[in-house]
Amino acid sequence: MQQKTLTEAKKRLFRGEIVIFPTETVYGIGANAENEDAIKLIYKVKKRPFDNPLICHFANIREIKTNFILKEKDIKLAQAFWPGPLTLILKKKKESKINAKLSNNQRLVGCRIPNNEIALKLLKNLDFPIAAPSANIATKTSITSIDDLDINLKNIFSIDGGSSVLGLESTVVQTTQVGCKILRLGSLTIEEIKKKFSDYKIEIIESNLSPGNQLKHYSPNKDIRINVKNVLDNEALLNFGKNNLKSKIQNLNLSIRSDLNEASHNFYNFLNILDKSKCNRIAVAPIPNHGLGKTINDRLKRAAYED
Ligand code: TXA
Ligand code: MG
């Protein structure tokens, strides 16, 4: 990526425009988090309802402490997993300049420090944080490559940072007296949190409490059938591991060696490719329900949901 592109992105953010940029999880659509009009623009292009708040991205924890109240457990999680795929729900200080529209006028805001060189370079050169949801139309799949960008978002200035290293969104966490609540499963696994904080009571909120947890979400245009034992004539196959499943239309394997890191990295890109194939539906092989597999299954369940 050229310095010129970064300078142009900065200029646009300063002017109140929106910019698509890479993170280690998925691509984001960013705006100046202190600029209400810029934030409104994100909601508009994404067709996202205002009651589903955006995540605020920072360059370092010092800036987060200026704007938010961090409890002891917040600081511990932050030190363990930032920069990285952890979004902490924090209470905004009264004097913070972060715009209220970012979080639907609520003081609880999702914050994170991304672990991506381009994102961090961008953030370090701005004197405001970046509000950024994933770079997709609401209810559609996140993207991990600029090539997968929705046609309706192609006119937005974007920085190509190659394919996202992790491939699944950040894990949204809120600390409690006794541990933490997982509001959205993501790239940071419950196992990783437990390993570092074995005394924490970890609660997974399966409901729609996190506004982005709507049942129909993260979905391609084609229908999805999950946990398949066979593949039908009109179906493309999203496979996992070694087995006898086969599609007559198109076959992609998330990870032949059953590696969940590799599967997460490939997940959205492969869904996007199969979505464009000549199938009527995408059949998905069973994915083990632990670690990152739990997050993949969460996304698949929402993608397969019929309303
Ligand atoms: O990895 C990621 O998190 C990416 C990259 C770009 O950072 N961003 C992302 O943002 O996935 P978005 O807006 O697509 O998803 C944010 C999730 C949603 O499920 C939203 O409801 C939840 O975080 N969230 C944000 N603020 C919240 C809050 N104050 N309380 C509860 N949930 C919140
Ligand atoms: Mg999203």
C-alpha cells in the first residue's frame, strides 16, 4: 500500500467523508467518530438502523482511557488482547467528544484497537477515533478482501490491505462483577479468554441483546443449508475437512486439514465465491462446535435463518 493512499484516506476522513479500510478481522467502513454527519453517512450507505451501534476504533489505550471509564477487568482484558479482535463495551465519560449518534445516544460504546498495520497507521495520524462497522450492506456478509466488496459500496474510497488475516469479526465483550459476557462471538475465542482468566465466569448471550445479533444476518444472497450429510443436485458445497461430500456445481473446502484458523480466514471469501456460482443453494458441511468453529456456526446459523 502506498503512502499516497494513506494520505488521501486521512484527508477524506478529516473532511467528514467515509473510507473503507482493512483490519485483521474484516474490512471496515470508517468515519470520524466525532462527526455526526459522517456517522450518519455510514448508516445510510450500509442501510443499517440507528439502533445498531458502531464500534469505535482507537490507536492506543491512552486515548480510550481519555474517553471511557475502564474497570479493573476491562484493563486486564485490554492488556491481554489489544491490539486484537476484542471489542470491549465501555461507559463513555461525560466530557468525551465521541458523537452520541455512534451508539444511538447510549453511553455504552464498543471499543477496540485493531491489530493491522494500515489501520493503526491511519489511526495514529488522526486526532479522532474511527467509527467503523464491517464494510457490507446490513444483513449481508462481512468482507475479507476488497474484491468481495458489494457493488453498492464500490464508489467509496478504499484502501486495499490484501486478505484479512483472521477473517471473522471481533468478539464483543462486556465485563461483569464476576467475569464477562460475550455479546457477539468472534475471532477471539472463549477458550483463549478462559486460558488467561480461568477464574472469570463467562456467560454467552445467545439472544439478540447485542443489536447486531439479529437472527437474519451475515447472509449471502443464496439460501444456505447447514450440517449437510449429502449434497443435492442444485447445491454448491462449502466443505470442511476430509469426507465424501461432493457438489456437481462447485466445491470449496474451508480447510482440508480441519484447521479452524484456516477455515475462519477463508470463510467469507469462499461464501462470496459460492454465492456467485450457478447454484440455487449453498450446502455447508458440519463444522466442529468449539473455538473458532463456534463463531463460524453462529454466523452460519444466522445466514441460514429463514424469516
Ligand atoms: O471485527 C470487527 O468488529 C469489525 C471491524 C471493522 O472492526 N467491525 C464490525 O462492526 O464487525 P459491526 O458494526 O459490523 O458489528 C459490531 C457489533 C454489532 O453486533 C453491534 O450490535 C455490537 O457490535 N455493538 C456495538 N456497540 C454495542 C453496544 N454498545 N452494546 C452492545 N453491542 C454493541
Ligand atoms: Mg457487521
